[in-house]
Amino acid sequence: MHRFRSLSLFRRSLHRQSHSCFTTISAQRDTYPQNPHFQQEVLVEGRAFSRAAILNRPSQLNAITTSMAGRLQRLYESWEDNSQIGFVTMKGSGRAFCSGADMVTIYRLLQEGNDESCKEFFRTLYQFIYLLGTYLKPNLAILDGITMGGGAGIAVPGMFRIATDKTFFATPEVQMGFHPDAGASFYLSRLPGYLGEFLALTGERLNGAELVACGLATHFSLNAKLAWIEEHLGQLMTDDPSVISESLAQYGDLVYVDKNSILHKIDRIDKYFCHDTVEEIVDALKEGESHDELCSTALKKLKEASPLSLKITLQSIREGRFQSLDQCLAREYCTSLHCISKQVSGDFCEGIRARLVDKDYSPKWDTPSLEAVTKDMVDFYFAPLPTSEPKLNLPTASREPYM
């Protein structure tokens, strides 16, 4: 499924020659000067031949900030270049892996008129996601607990994703007047049938077993066994993905998808969500509403979302089917910056205010109906950025995605 380029193979050869015996070394420190508070937001755990990055904002469900994404980027770059490190792991503190971007902070920055800091956040996060999608060493993400939006974005590009019985996944951005970003248009568009469109437009949740069954996770473990599995992984002296995969399979658990799972309704999801426009999807759902509970549930979710976000999101997923990871990230970056510009709509700020800040849960969308959303409005969010805007510079010439 994943293929390493010749540079990776060369490095692996050097690793094996250089490590006839192994010694335990301490966790490598981030050598970039930083506020100690920011360093505490991403902790480092060192093992004999591996490192773990620990997202450490448990009271904020490990919501990711610019400083966290930047520190992760520096750590992963240094670990990739360190011949004494064979593989890396990412996990979260508390009851979440990562709930996504820190939208409350973004909202407050926008209210203060500090758009530039918001743009920096998206650039920094997307650049780290591209690093993950082109990483030359095996890397794991332990998706124990809440994994939403950008939290999935910093996990799915990894080689191994371990879900647990405590995991729940969702992409709820349309409920906040935004769009599933952080690579979502890449990985959602590659799910079976039209499951990606369904998840993106409704924000429906998946549990750990469902993540494995649909391919968003590679392995499953009971939460109670995680400490044991992590201890075993920490003893591995390897940079060979097959050894890590075999170890995860050996110590993991079998997956049993509940009989009521949405994954057993793929044929019906395909029937309703295969259409070219959101209006056609809504019409199909209304037609089936009288005899299919799936339709009524989906319609309720669609009615709660920003109509503009629904149309942007559907087009994003459809375009993502034919684009590479870097192309999806570049397009999503343009869309995200157009969202925060509020040139066409203020739905993004209104959605965050209603859902996360004031919590009145009744956003007053600038575009109150699908009929109010014109093609020109949607096209604006896919248009190139003005020449004055900093571009999302991804090192595609030196780091080709292997996904």
C-alpha cells in the first residue's frame, strides 16, 4: 500500500549497518528557541529506537494551534534525519487524540482583525500534513478518543493508524460554516462508494471498528491494552514497516462492526449521495424519507449545516477524487483563506460563534437556503488567491507523496 523511495531504502540500509548494537538514548529536544509553555503543548517521549509526540492540551481536547503544528513539523523533520530513530508515534493526552483545529482561537483572532495569524495557522498545519504524507520513516498515530476534523488530518496521512473502542471520528465542519480541510478532500474521496460525501455533508460519526472497516484506520486495539502495546512497540529495534505491522497485528484486536453500523448501509448511501448537486441529494433523501430512517437523519443534519458550506464541500470532495495529496492541500488552503476573508459570506465566524463560543447552536447563516447559494459564490472559494497572498509552498520537487 505504501512505497518508500530509494532515499528511504538507502537510509534503512545505513541504519542496519550502524546498529549492530543499540543503546537507549534520551528524547531529542527541540533545538528551536520556544516559549516553554508551547513546548509543553507537544511533549516528547523517547524510547531506544523510536520517539513519540504527545499532543498535550487535554482541557481543550488537544485542539491544534499554530505553535503545536510548527513544533510537530520541527520534531518530525529532526527525527527523520536522525539515524538513531527508526519510527515515530503520535498520540494525545486525556480523552482525545485531537479534536481538530483550535477554532475558538481562530475566531478570536478574526474578531480582532488578525487575519494574518489565521493564514499562518493554515499554512503551518497543511505543511505538516504534507510532511506526514511524504514521511520516509514508519509513523503511527494512536487515535484513542475524539478524533475530529484537523485531528484526522494529522493522523490519516500516517502509515499506521490505531483506533480503539474509545475512538470516535467526525468531520463536522459544515456545521460551523467551514469545509472539511487538512487533507479531508483527499482521504474522504477515497473511501468506498460515496461514503466520503456522506460523512463530509452530514458530520456523521464513526467509531474505532468502523474506521478500520472503511480503511481510515489500519489496526484496532482495546483502550485497556494500549499501554501494553505501546510498551511492546517501544522495545522494537526496527525501521521496517512490515515488522511494525506484524507487531500491531499480533497484539491488536479483531474488528467487529455493529450490525446497526452505517457501513452496512453503503448501498443506500451510494443511492442518495451519488448525485451531482446538493439539491439533487436532498431531493433523493426526501423521496426516501418515508421508508428509510437514514434519509430523515441525514436531512436533519443537512438542514443544520451552512448551505454554502454544503455546496463547497461537495465540490471539494468530488475534485479530491482526481487529485494528489499536495493538490488537495493547495486547493483547501485557497478555500480556507477565502472563508476567513468573509468577502462572500460570514458563515465561518457565525458557525464558530454559535457552535463553540456562545453555544446557542442556532447559527444565522448569511446564505439561509441552498437556493440562495449561486454558482459564482461557490466558484469564489475555488478561485486562485490574489498575487499578494503568501502561497502554500509544499516541497513537491523533493518530497513526492506516496499515498
